[in-house]
Amino acid sequence: MNALRWWQKGMVGLSLAVLAFLYLPIVILVVFSFNDSKVTSFPLAGFTLHWYEAFLSNEQMLRALSNSLVVASFATALSVVIGVTAALALDRYEFSGKRLFQNAILLPLSLPGIVTGIAMLNFYKQIGIPQSLTAVVIGHATALLGVVVSQVMARLSKLNRRQLEASADLGATSVETFRRVTLPAIGSSIFGSALLCFTLSFDEIPVTYFLTGREVTLPIYIYSTLRRGITPEINAVGTVIVAVSFVLIILSVTLLRDRRES
């Protein structure tokens, strides 16, 4: 019994050590974003908001941030529209090649980003799509489509089919049934998966690296800047990204969490 207790304590200690190894760099990033010194080293020189002011006055960084927001917004919208439609089709209809179609949608989730990026770059060159933010939007939407489909299908599988039958028996059209029965049931999963897609698209690097042209997104801009060393401005914008991503992920997890039936 004592050995089991020591083993349990060891596993708890190992888990805490892994979490510290993963999250301590983020804490250090946030701390240095308020450090009144260009040198990212201890001891701290003092507290300042100067680096946030410098970030907000950096036109190139703001342009890259604007590009990231635009790409993430359009990629999320495209993923949601196509993903919800695909999920409804997979849930309601039986057709030849259904399993293959579902696996094809979910495949990008299991592929490394660099493989997806290279494959899309080669394909876009064959059909004449130039490297641009438009190509990045299409690439992100394709890669993230599986997120929406998997989450919406999971919620559809728990939908009471008798409600759909009752709606049809009462004379409701398929559109009215979707609007009044299906959509309220899957609404939280749609919104939650949209938040997750937005976060993943905003932070995405491998696919963006291969598909972007002259206009770059914020992660690509930061990556290119890091070659010259870490600057306090990067710490500041990194802190903002961490804060926003944390809020979006918490909202997404909350919305996607299975609700207990009352």
C-alpha cells in the first residue's frame, strides 16, 4: 500500500514537472513583456508598458496582425459553412463512399502541417492559384474542416430523432425543422468549433509558410523576426496572443463540453 502511495506521488510529481516545463516559458514570456529593458534576462530592470506601446506603433507588425485576423475569420467562416453541411449530410444520408468521404475530411487533422502545406502548394501550382492570403484561407479551411465536422457530428449523434419526426408530423418543412430543432441543438458545437478553428488558424505556421505570398501573417512575421533575436515587442505581442488564445480555447472547451441531460 505504501509503495502504491509513493508511486502515485511520483506520478503526480512527474505530471507537475511536465506542466511546469510546458508553461513556465509562457510565464517568462509574459514577465519579460513588462520588463523595462531590451535585454531578456534576469534580474528584471523594472515595470513598463513601453513594449506594448512599441508593438502598437509598429506598422509592419500591425499589418501582419490584421492579415492574421482576416485569414482566421474567413477560414473559420468557410470551415463552418462547409463543415456543418458535410456533417448534416454524413449524419442523415446513406450514399456510396460515405466512409471514404468522412475519412477524407478528417485526414488533414492527422497529417503533419508541413506535409499538408507542401501538398497544397503543389496542387495550387497545378490549377493556377498563386501564393497569397487567399490561398492561405483555402488551405486553413481545408485543414480545419475536420474540426467542425467531428464536433458537429458528435452533437448530432446525441440529437433525439423523435423531435425531427414530430416536427415533420406537425407540418414543418425541412428548413423549419433545421432552424427550430436541429440548429438549437448543435448551435453550441458550431460556435465552439468556430472558436477553436479561429484560434488554430490564427496561430498556424506550416501551411501558411508554404502558401503565403508577399503579405505575411503575424506568426510568420514573428518567425522571420526571431532570426535576429527575441525583442521585447515580440514578448508583448506574444503575451496578447496567449491571453486571447487562452480565452478562446476556454470558451470553445466550455461550449463543446457534453451537457448532461436534465
